Amino acid sequence: VQAAGLFLTAATRQFEWWIVGSLLLGLGTAMVYPSLIAAVSDASHPTWRARSLSVYRFWRDLGYAIGALSAGLIADSFGLSWAITSIAALTFLSGVVVAVVMSETEAHPSARRAT
């Protein structure tokens, strides 16, 4: 959904479609961010969960800085549409990688309900 919003934003010149793209981007972001933190928490042992979340947040926040600089360089070299399209492609590819590589974790035996 995020990638679709970004692709739409890059592809159109009409204000109304930019609004639709922004709505899709916002909806996609709202779906992704809580899921990312939940996935990191789910994959982390309770004794090192806080550290794993801080490492995740470090790399995510570093991505904001590197992403902004990279997008600026792409926009200066090729135009704003190319910068937005490259972000959309990266967003889409990262979603595909997660869908293919990431697997569901099993619940800890103590977390299972008694039957």
C-alpha cells in the first residue's frame, strides 16, 4: 500500500491523485510501523528484547538520514519523480523480501492456553 501510494505520487501531475497517493502512503505506513516493532519484539527473547528494539530503531532512524540524502541526490541528478519512484521500488522490494524470508515464530510453551 505504501509503495502504491509512492508510485502514484511519482506518476501523476494532478493534485487530486497526489491526495490519493498521500492517503495510500499514510494507510500503508500506519499498517507497517506497528507490525515492524511487533515482529522485532516477537522474534526477540525477553532478556534481550529491549536491546533488539534499540538496534532496530537505530537502523531505522539511520535509514531516515541516509534515505533523505540519497533521495536528494537522486532528485538533483534525475528529477523528483525518479527519487519518489526509487523510494517506491525500495519499499516494494523490502516488502517482497519480508514476505518471502520472514517466517512466523512459534509461541513459547508458557504462552499457550491450556486446553
